[in-house]
Amino acid sequence: MAAGLVKIACGTESLDIRLEEEKALLGDRRVSFRVRRLNGRLVGIEIEGRIFSLRSARVGDALRIWCQGRVFEAQKASSLAARARETGNLVSPMPGRVRRVEVAAGDRVERGQVVVIVEAMKMEHAIRSPREGIVGSVLFQEGDLVDAGVELVEIE
């Protein structure tokens, strides 16, 4: 994947990674890496001197990566935001648990207003309305588990 913000998920865990040439920023930690390709296909990655073999396949706008018996899904974080802008609906940026729903069907929301709080990896992520409008429906309740990319709230 090219430079920019990438969300990598495996099971219920996910991590935002900022890619900068051959460095990745994981929170406040900067990690060196090199991608290994064979005939244009991603076949491995070298992270701080350790080499990991992997296989990958593109699935829609995501990249599935098989490495050391685990399956990871990498997606440009901007594609989730773009989907929310296109549909007007709010999507979960990562797998997690809905901690709080701040609105109900019929409520008026303003652009930037917190609508849902999703908890992933012991961190709370505020999902904000991309525009003003009326809440059409809330698709999940507090305590529900959600996958990355699923619609949480419809805004009309």
C-alpha cells in the first residue's frame, strides 16, 4: 500500500498505521520496514531486520494478508471515510464493540457531532457525523460487536 493512513485488522484487533516511505508510525513508535515482491506480488516484509513471508490477495478495496497463520486485512483509512461521505451513513472504522450510542432515530445531528462510540483495543473511537441531517435509523445497540466497514447509523 502507498504512503498514507492504513487500518490493519485481525479478528477483533485493529491498528491505524501511518506509512511514510520505508517507515511506519504506530502510535508514537516509528518502525523501519521493506516490502519484498516477486514478479510484482507482495511475498514478504522485512520489519527492523526480521523477514516475514506472506501471501496477499486484493478483495475489493482491501488487501488480505496471510502471515504466520493469521489473516490480516489492510485498508486505506480514507476509503472508509469516503464510503461514509458517499452514502451519508456512518461506518465502523474497525472491528470493536459499540460502547455508546449518542442519538436515536429522528434526532437532528450537526456536522462533526459524536454519534457513536466504538471501543477497540481498549481505546474509544468517536464516530462523528460527516454532515448535518436527521438520523434515519441506528443499526446497532450498546454492547453489540461490529466489524470494520459495517454501517452503524443512517443519516438522511
